[in-house]
Amino acid sequence: MFALAVATALATVNGWYLLRQWNRGKGSSQFVLRALPAASLLLALPVAQGAYLMLGAFQSMAARGSADERMVLSLCARILRTMALGNLAFLIFLGCAVFLQVQARGEPAPEGQAPDADPHGRAGWHARLLVGASLLTVLAALVAVYFRRVVTIVTQAAVAQAPPTRPEELADISSSIATGLNLSISFGGLLSTLLLVAAGLAGVLLVAECGSKRVTMYSWIVAALASAFVVANVAGLASDFFGIVSALH
């Protein structure tokens, strides 16, 4: 839950800053793209922490020389619950950004200047940076799906009625889980760092309006696809969570 609390705090600070800029009429057409990096921390950070905790639990059991299936299942349930809450928080922050973008009024253009004019030539590369940063959300979603698959493998191994006894089978499962956890820690941590940097850049770029209609349309498409994915992922996480709860009882 610590990672979720940190990600929520960072996303809240980002949302507060976006709200201030909205009140000032800045960044009126791209609030969704500017909110995505901070909101995506809610997808990536719980993965990194969850994988780290699970790896530590397996190392502890290896040191004791005994397995504790109920402890593993309880940990998996907590991780899935944290991921589901992170996904729901992502939807909330994304929804707030959509509201701000719909309601944004923008700053009036200076006298004698067209509304879409870009006299300093900044909007183009600002827009490209925002579009590039939004691709990190795709990577965060993929890492979350991958880690959920790792948790599923761990859960299936813990609840198996006839666990594998052949050394080769045990080695294959252990290797698969260890690889999955290490990759989840590495990519989850790296993505969290990149998303934090991207969130800072997105805030700085609020000083310039990226008024391209194509970028605005892209932001709506990204918002729709991200929402659809997260809703489906929450449903899957909830199903996995309640399956583990049933197994524990």
C-alpha cells in the first residue's frame, strides 16, 4: 500500500497543479495528456513494490527451508487489491483531467494574432513531447498485465492439488517466477522513474498551449482506450482477488 499512497500523493499534487492552471486558462486543450504520466504512476509503482515484496517473501521461505502457501496467497491477494485500487484511482484522475479539458476556456489570443498561431514555434515540440510521454502509459499497462500474469502463476502453484514433484518441473516453475518478478521490479521501477520525469515535464509545458486539433483528438482516443483497458483490468484483478479469497477459506 505504500507505493499506492506515494503514487496517489504525486498524482494529487499533479492534479492540483493542473487545476490551478485550468483556473488561469492555461494548457486548455491538452489536460488529458498532461495528466497521464502522473496518473500512470498508479499503474507502475504498485507493480514494482508488489514484485519486490513477493521476491522477498520467497527468499525468506528459501532461507527457512519451508513453504507457507497461505502466506503466499495472502500476499498475492494484497498485491491484487493494491493494483485494483491503483487502477481505480487512475480512472478517477483521468476522469478529472477529461472534465478539465472539456470545461477549459483557454487564454484569449493577443490582439492581431490568430487563436492557433505559434509565434515562438514551441507548440510543435511541446505536443510531440506530450504524445511521446503518453506512450509510457502503454508500457505501464503492459507491465501491469505481465505482473498480473506472474501473480497468477504463483497463485496456481500455491493452490495446486498435486504440486509438481519432479526436480525439472520445480526448477522450471521457480525460474519462471523468479524471472517474472525480477523483470517486474526492473521495468516497474524504470517506468516509475520515467513517468515521474514525464509528469514534471508535462507540468512545465503548461506554460505553452499545444492547440493542434490532431493532438487534441489523439488525447481523446488515448483517454478512451486507457479507460477501456483499465476497466477490463479492474474486472480481471477483482476476479483473481476473490478467487484467492475463496481458496483461503
